[in-house]
Amino acid sequence: MTNNDQFGSLCQAKILIVDDNPANVALLEAILEEEEFENLTSTTDPFEVLPLCTEHRFNLILLDIRMPGLDGLEVMQQLQPILEREFLPIIVLTAQTDDETRQKALSAGAKDFLTKPFEDWEVLLRIRNTLQARLFYTRQVVRGDLLEEEVRKRTQEIRETQFEIVQRLGVAGELRDNETGLHVQRMSHMCHLLAEKYGLGQEDCELILYASTMHDVGKIGIPDSILLKPGKLTDSEFVVMKQHPRIGAQIIGNNRSRLIQLARDMALYHHEKWDGSGYPHGLAGEQIPVVARLAAISDVFDALTSERPYKKAWPVDEALALLQRETGKHFDPRVVDLFIENLEEILAIRERFKEQIETDELR
């Protein structure tokens, strides 16, 4: 910006002049108007300052210290919320030059002083210097806001990319033994709902919606002969199947990202049981991460009530009966209670992401 451009910007500044002496007000107005300052507001009543500052966004206040009824220090005290919220410089007008007055004025928020009687050159230089400082501050704030917005946008783009990758990996794992992959959609939304009802933080609830899609990604490492076997697995085959939580945790890794941490916990621990009889670590009770406890019940309920190549879908009442029988054994009792209390919303999720096999065949 050239000096002329900067001078033009300064002349557009909104300046409030406050002095109980009309002669001082007139003098300051004349000095500023001579230098083409255009946006001047004046008052001789100190009680009008706060309402004026509330209504207008001034760039500078020229404020007399000694005024009847309400002195300059008391005016600055009234303006403290505004002074704290934004950079509003105040130049104090005073005939007093003692240290005590100057110290009190600076402590109250003044940025500079103009000593009465005024010298034209000093008035203009102090006003320009103060306005230049405010202009620089404002530009830095705007630049900072723009940078913050850009960082926010880039961060959101990265997060959305993470979410997309996580979901795609989750579907990839589920497609090994589910024709449509809608199980991961139903299960993840059930987990999200239960996380909210459980009282987890809003951010974790959002992350759980995406992280839970990875719970069975370890199935990628299980041979088709075992994963797709229509009948009951042999003991040796089940030993292999029980490796998929460890494989899933290995695929997801140990990144510091909260999303990855939650996904890893669900993949590794969603087959643990409340009574300690689960796998792969035999954890019990609250040793099991809460997100894995939410994933366990959501996974089992949706698996039971969904048709698979090797089984028919269970009726909802039979699946609920099993959840209740397994309370305190397989499942966290509190999570079972939350599940049943919010069954209507659970069933709405099943309806929203129901299988479309018959519809697809008609197309």
C-alpha cells in the first residue's frame, strides 16, 4: 500500500471526540477536517460515550480526563468490555501532566496523551500514529482469521478423507462375507446412537460413527474356505477365525489420530465379553473399552437379524431375548438397557439401511 493509499485509509477512520468544553471540540474538529478526516462524531456529554460506542464501531476516541459528572477514567471503566473485545485506542486529552494522572489513564486503557493547549502538528501526528497502529492490528487480525479459516477448511478436508478411507476399508472387510456391505452401515449408526445415549462426548460420538465401520476389517486376512463356510466351523477353523481382531488392529495400526485409536479399539476388542470369556485377550467388565462394548452389541444384534448365505434372519423379539439372556455374560448390562430403551431408533436404523436385494433384482 502506498503512503497516499494509507493516508486515505486513515482519513476514513471513525473518530469520537469527547470534551465538555465546546471550544476544544470545535478546535479538534477544525484540525481534523483541515486534514480531510471525514467521519467525526463529537459530544460534550460523557454519559453519551458508552451508548455511542455501543451503536458505532469507532476507530479512535479522543477523551478529556476532567469532566463533570463522569470523568475520563470512569468513562474508560465503562468501556472496558469493548476495550477487551477489540482494539479501540483512546488518546487522553488533559492539561494535567503529573505522573499519577498519566499512570491512572494508561492503566485504564489509554494509548497516548494530548496535552492542552493543543498544537496542530502534535494532534495530527499522534492521531496518525495511533490509527496506523490500529490499522496494522486490524490487518493482522483479518490475516489471522483468513489463515484460521483456511486451516479449518484443510483440516475438514483431511478429516473427510480419513472418514472416506475408513468407511471404504470397513466395507471392503464386510464384503468378504456380506453381499451388500450394509451391515457396516447399520452397525456404525447403532454404535453412534448408543454412544450418544451412553453420554460420550460429541466429537467422540461423531468419530465412532466412522471408526466402527472398521470393526471387522481383519476378515480380509481370513481364508475364504473358513470365512464363507456355510456350516459350523471346526475347532481348528475357529482358531483361525479368532485371529481377525488381531489382524484388524494390525491393519489399522497405532496412529495418534483419535479416529484411528477408536477404530483400533473396536476392531481388537469387539469380541471380548463382559464375563471375560471372549477373545483375543479375555478382558472382562470395564477392562473392555466402552466403544468395543457398544460395537459388540450392535454387531451381534444386526448379525442375528440379518440374513446370511449360511443362516436365516432371526425375528427381532428372539434377538432381544438373546441380548437379555447374555446380559452380564457377553454384554455390558448398562449397554443392554440403553439398547432396549432406544429400540425404536435402533429399528429405524435397520429400516433406513435395509437390504435391497429384491429391489435390485427388479431393475
